[in-house]
Amino acid sequence: MKKLLVLLIALAGIVSCSQLQNIAKQLPDAADSLTDADIATALKQALQQGIDKEVSKLMQTGGFYNQPDVRILFPPELKKVENTLRKIGLGSLADEGVRKLNRAAEEAVKEAKPVFVQAIKEMTIQDARNILLGDTTAATDYLRQKTREQLYLKFYPIVKTNFAKVGADKIWNKLITRYNRIPFVQKVNPDLTDYVTNQALRGVYRKIAVEEVKIRRDVRERTTDLLRKVFALQDRNR
């Protein structure tokens, strides 16, 4: 860098400003010196940043329920249950049922981090190059492809166990029982474990994608020198 600066200063004394600009354009760009390993490391840092900043929030009490974009609501087939309960003055029971669903999801997400870490370690050089110049959520899509099946198998039993742990089983049994006692309604008896598991996974990947988009679009979100250099290459190629 110092040699380059000296060269430019020396040239400035013998060429015009426009000539100097043309010479500068032909000199190697900082991004061109990046290695494949640099690119892979930066993409891993970007994914890790998303996990640390966003997924960690989902593990906390209220992590799902307090964030409208990932809050788990009644499944579509139970919307009629919710609407009917609210009409007869049982809105607070319906609200509590939703809160319990989200608490079960929050407990399950605690199992996600080790799976993500392993998937990030397995990222290849070719994966990294495809991700860098891919869509705005290419890294998240990679992570989803590599981890979703494994995470579902981990989440499902945890969600099932945590229905009892957080009291979701009791509140939902009460809610469904009260609904089924209403005259002339079609009785329901849903299995919510699969639904909550899938919704929890949806929330996890959504939050990682949010952070990835920030890094791709906002230089202020690129928190390391390597992130700044590598995503400058992305910017240049868009």
C-alpha cells in the first residue's frame, strides 16, 4: 500500500489529473486480492453474526411472541376456534394459548446453535462463492438446505416435551374442551406439535435472513474488516 501511494504521488507530478485517474483504475483493486478462503471465512462470519444477533433473541422468554414477524398464531384450521372463543368472551384464554405455543418454540430453538455451527464449518469454497454472488438470502438458503431436516428432528420432541413444561398442554386442553362444549360446533382435536415445530423453524430462518440482508445492503452492518472487503466485492458485481 505504501509503495502504491508513493507511486501515485510521483506520477501526480508528471501527469494530468485525468491521466492519474485512468492509471488508478487499472491498478489492482483491494477486493481482487481476496482469496477463496477469505470469501468463505467472511460468509461464515456473516452467518454467525445472524445466529448470534437474531437467533439468540428467539431463545429468550417472549422471543417469538414479542416479535410480530415470527409470532406463532393459531394454525389456520383453528382460526374458527379462536374467533368463536373471542365472540363468547374467552379472548384471554385464546391469548394465553398463543403465548404457550410460542414458549414451547423458544425452548426448542436452544437446540439450534450446535447444528448451525456444524453446517457453517462444512461450507465449501464453491458454496461460499455461490452464496456471495447469489440472492440477498443465499447464505440463509444454504443454511436452511443443510440444517432443516436435522433441526426438525431435534425440535419436534423438544416442542412436544415443552408443551407440558410451559403449561401449553393444559391451556390448550382447556381451550379445546371449552370450544367443543359450544353447541353445534364441529369438534376439534388438533395435534399441535408438528405445527409449532415448523413455525419455530420458519422463525429461525426468517431472522437469519433479516440479518443477512442487512449485511448485504448496509456497510454499517459489516462488523469486521473481512466482511467489509468481501461484501465490497459483492457490491461491485451487482
